[in-house]
Amino acid sequence: MPVSSNLSTTKRVGRSRRRPPFCLLPSVFCLLSPTFCLLSPVLLLLIAASTAAADSAGAATLRGQVVDVSGQAVARAVVVARSAAGHTNETLTDGGGRFEWTTLEAGTYEVQAFFEGFRGDITPITVTAGAVREATLVLRPAAITETLVVSASYVETPLSRAPGSITIMTGGDLQARQFVTAAAALAMAPGAIVTPSGGPGGVTSLFSRGGESDFTLVMVDGIKLNGFGGGFDFGHLTTAGLDRLEQARGPQSALAGADAIGGVIHLRTALGGRPSVTASFETGGYGTNRSVVGTTGSAGTVSWGAHLDRWTSAGWTDEAPGSNAVVANDDYAATNLAIAATWQAGARTALRADVRTGTNERGYPGPFGTNPIGAYPGIDLVSRGTNHLAVGSLSLTHEWNAETAFRVQGTWGDQRADFVSPWGSSLGRTQRLTGLVQFDRALSPSLAVSAGIDTHAEQADSTYVVGLDGQRTPIRRRSLGYFGELRFRRQDRLFVTGGLRIENIRRSALDADPSGFPPRPALAAEHVLSPNPRLAFTHYLRTSNDSGGNWSRIHAAAGTGIRVPDPFEIAFTDNAALKPERSRSVDAGIEQALGGGLVVVGATTFFNRYDDLIVAIGGDLGGFSRYRTDNISNARSRGLELTTSLRLRRAFDVRVSYTWLDTEVLAVDDSDGVAPPPFRVGDPLIRRPRHQASVDLLWTHGPLTAFFRAGGRGSVLDVEPNWGAFGGLFTAPGFVVADAGCAWRLGRSLELLVRSENLFDREYEAAFGYPAPRRAFMVGVRVAAGR
């Protein structure tokens, strides 16, 4: 799922060479996959042939003004001219709401304006060489801010046209509500079950629509952040410097490959616009301090964004609930740096680079809360974990004309986790290289296609994964994804996206571990070929033009997803043919806008089936497989998501969501009602509540912005905190927790911040056995210069 040009990047169109030096690209991608050595020249020939047939008539000028419904000019609105191939040219309006491109390639564009709290209609405009076109774009207040989405297709798509179930939180949303972590923001979204184990930095899992915690692909600016096999800890992912946070629900493997079995979370870094520098500092309860400094801007053909944040907390230092033991070793410290830059090398060629690095350290005192069988041994003063992250990306996009575009991207990643416990120290590491070649072509005004190749080379090693002589032995895997996608639209009412991705996955052979517990035999190399289709559509029964901003739409999607085995599932099995876990999903929903678009209500129902789940064999399962672990377990989830969004002009913003979820453990393959112990057929999946809801209120009046939010869930089935499933299953009670805060703007560049977390001082455990922090107050200041 590639990233096209970022919405917040200001593109200035100028002169460029007709052909960039693409002859260098095949040699670059040969380093990632030999297949590219064979296919890159073929792709270049196809593109050259397509380009020869396309009209490259020359440059044109498009200019105009962005106004609101009262006719007032809108300054600093983002204006996008989207080509037929799906790529974007972007600029900002000046103080009078005016915008201009002087060297657009001749062709037909969809032009749209974007501004926080508004929605603008999409206007098709055809520009011809040497001619000047004028346009007036109107923005109207809307309950859901219109923006571009990268999680719905292989090209950026307006949210109003995006098929499937997608929730967007803009940078303005995150800042106004003072969200510190992406997990806190996602906890307010439909279908997302966020489960932190304790306070800041505690292991935090996301269960999307009832799927497992390793079923969600997490990306930042097109870079995959998941570990080898899909695992991801949301406890360290902050909102500093984010332009957008996207949540796409349902299997997305047709777009993003393996690990997108249940959904995708995509974060976009802010960059471009008027040059500015911002800084903020907060301090408060639990000895918490947080500092953020950043800059964004554009100068000539270069745009940038850079953000550094530092977050520390002493954690829980009082007595443990229900005992006299004083909690220690619950402290947390994290430092993160994100840098993004783009260079517009002429009218139709753009180069983008992204780098993100971070280090965090946390103590782990253990589950000092609910202790149902008396197994907690006491405060662990030794266990500590340190994580290091370094990822980067380099991408190049070139448009031959408005109908044809070509894109290449390479990414790299290195994630290392060091852990010290009373039993010694350990290390885990994931390293990854990826490469993408993508070709986008408009076949007609209503039909476009994207096709290409996406390769991944990754390896994982751990202290606990060893070979014949006890040496650390890395597990290596390569995957090559061949993808194609068709996009069809009809009369600006029907939008259909259909895609297929064929994943060719190869795992290297693994040496035996004769001293393991139990010993592991040598595992032969494994090869899996997995096709994953997806079909999604959205259809407007009534458009905003039909009735003064009111609209009605239905949407539906169906697809499949896969998750490949993680290092421990591979290293501690005798099954060389362990397969990916799989999902099949369908969803359908309806949305209705009322009050001129200021109220939007929606309902979506979904059904997921999970097959080939990896499970340990033993006990009652001994007769169903000859291996220690095998793909024989199954489960399903179904549910209903209800949402309401309300905006009273610019003053009051309300968002309400409710999710009803029903999950069930199914019988293992070829059995008559046998489930993996300790479960029985029909049991719900652990940590999946049947009921979950949230309310989010934002009020703005002059220099004051205030928010109140509350979210909670019903009771869930969970495991004993110390021994896991071996200790038995228990029912964990539900809870409701609220936060509130405000920001007071003093002049143009200074804001005072106040926030209360767990406003009503509730005692609760999101994860069974791990007490959540009690009420804490935070105060701070935010300074901005040049914006």
C-alpha cells in the first residue's frame, strides 16, 4: 500500500526534464530482489509504450479562489488537482484565498479544496496547453472533515469516495483533543479495542473487529513498523508531528500484503506549508514530563517536516491495590525523532525521503493488580526492557502526463528489543528491506488501473532462537507481491475498487536445535503462494449537490488477509510446513448526512472468519495433528458499528461511536466440537468486549478550546495475569473512564494547556491484573512561530 504525495506538502510546479534517469532504478532494486532485475526493464518498456500513446501537449495554467458558503475567502486551504492516474498536485491558498498552478500538464483534473472542519465538492476541470482556466471552489462546514486517504487504494483517494470502513483523525483533531499517543486516539474509534497493560509505555495491544493483536498492519509514511510475524506494541507510538491517522478496518492484504489480516493503521507525518517552528512542554501527575519541538515548511521546490519529542514518567510509585507492597520499577522514558522531506524536481517528478528513529526504556514490576489464584510473586525490581527503532524510506514519483504515472519506493527498518529479567538478559531483533515498483494508468475517464511488484526481505533473530551449537540463528524470509487494482467510477455516484495481490513467500531453511526444550529438528525451506482478492464499493443514493449538502451513501467490502508465522512460532515447532493464518471478511454499511452535512450518522455490520490459526498440539488435540504446532484452529467474529458526528458550525464538535461485537471460538479442523484448551467451542475470544462505546466533545469559542471524552467497555473474558491460559480463564469487569482539558490561546503564538486524565479517578484494569493510572493533572504551554 504505497504512499502518494502527501496532502500537507506544497507542490510548486516548474520546469523539468522530459525523462528522469530511470536507467538507474533497476540496479537499485536488484539489491532487494533478483526478480526486479528481470521485471524492471519490462515495466519500463510498458510505461514507455503507454507514454508514447499518451498526449503530452504541454503546460497549462489553473488558478482561482477558495471561499466558504458565505463567499468569504479561505486562507491557507489546501488545494489539490488530482490527475486521472490518481496522483496529486497540491498548493496552499494565500491570504485572499487565491491559488495558482502555472505549468500543469494538459489534461483533465479533479480539483478540490481541503480545510479543517469543512468539506469541498470535487470539481472536474480540463486544462489545455497555453490556456488559462479559472475556478472558484466552495467549502461548506461538515461534520466529517474531507481529506485524502492512502489506506483505501494504491493511489490517494478522497475520504468521501473511499470504499470500505475508514476513520480519519487529522492533525487538528489530535492537537485539539491533546492526544499524546496514537493508542489513546484509536480507543475512541469504532471497531478498535485498545488494551494497555498499565501506565505510559506499558505493552498496548489493538484488537481490530475481534481479530488478534497481531492482525493489524501499522505503517508510517509507507514504512511497515510491525515486527517479524505481525506483532506491534502501540504503547510507544506518539502523535507528535502527525498530519493524519488513518484506521482502515477489515482485511487489506490485497493492498498491503501479509500482516494486514484484520486492518491497517497508517500514520502520516506533517510537512510543507508556510515555514513554522513549534514547541510544547507539559508536566504533571506520576512525575510525567513531555517536550515536543518541530518545524514544517516549504521553500521553493523543497518541503520539510521534523519533530523531536521526549516523554518521561515515574509511573506508579504508591502501594499496590489490595496490598502493602510499594510499587517500583514502573518508570518510562522515550525519545523519538521523525524527519520528512520532499523535493519537487520539476513539474512532474518528486523525490521524498523519510527517517524515523526512537529509543524507549521501561521497568516491568509485573501484574500487581487483580491476583485471582494468588500466583503473583511480588514486585519485580529487576525486569526492564529497552527498544530501539530506526526506519527510513526513499521514493520517487514521475508523471509523464495526466493519465500515466510511475512510482518506485525503497524502505529499510531495524528494530531491536533488549530485556533484562531475574533469569538473565535477552535480545530480539527484526531487520527489513522493501522495494516497490508501481505503474498507474487512466484507461478512460471512468476507469484507472494500478499494477506492480512489491518485495520484502526480512530477518528476525532472538536469544532464544539458536542452532546446532547454541549460536543465535536468524530466521530469514522473502516475499514478492504481484498486485493489480482497477478503479471504476460512474457519474460521481458509484466508486468501485477491485484488486488482487499474489504473495509469493519463501522462508529459508532453519538448522536444528538439539538442546531446545523441546528439541527442534532441522526445518526445510518453505514456499507459500497466497492470492488475496478484495472488492469494495461506495454508492451515493443522494449527493451533496442534490439537497444542499445532505447526502446518503451505502458501502460494502469483501476480502481476504494473511498473517505469516512469527519467529517463535517457527523456532519452537517441528512443522516445517506451518502456513500463514487467514481471514475472510465482508462488511456493509450506510451513512446519512443531515442538516446540510453538519450531522452524519452511520451503521456498518461486519463478519470475519479466521482459519488456519496456529495452535499448540497436546491434550485433547493430540489426535488432530502429528506436529507440536499446526494450523488447525478457527474462530469468527461479527458485529455492528454505529457512529454519529455532529458539528455546530465551528463551535461544537461531537463524535459518538458504539460497537457491538460477538466472537466465538470454533472447533478445530476435522473435529466434532473440540476447541484448543482451556477454551470450549462457543467461548468468546479473550479481551474482546461485547459492548464498547465512546463520546468525544470539542467546544471552541474565541481563544478557548475545551474537550471532554469518555469511553468504556463491558466485561471480557481474560486469562490469569501471571500464568496466562495455563492459570485459567476469568471474567474481567467493564469500566468507563473520562478525560477533559482545555487550551487558552494568548495572542497568535502562545497557548496554555490543562488536561485531566481519568477525570473521575476510576479504579479499573484494561488488561486483567494491570491497574490503570488513577487521576492525573497535566499543565503545559505550546509556542508557535511563523505560522
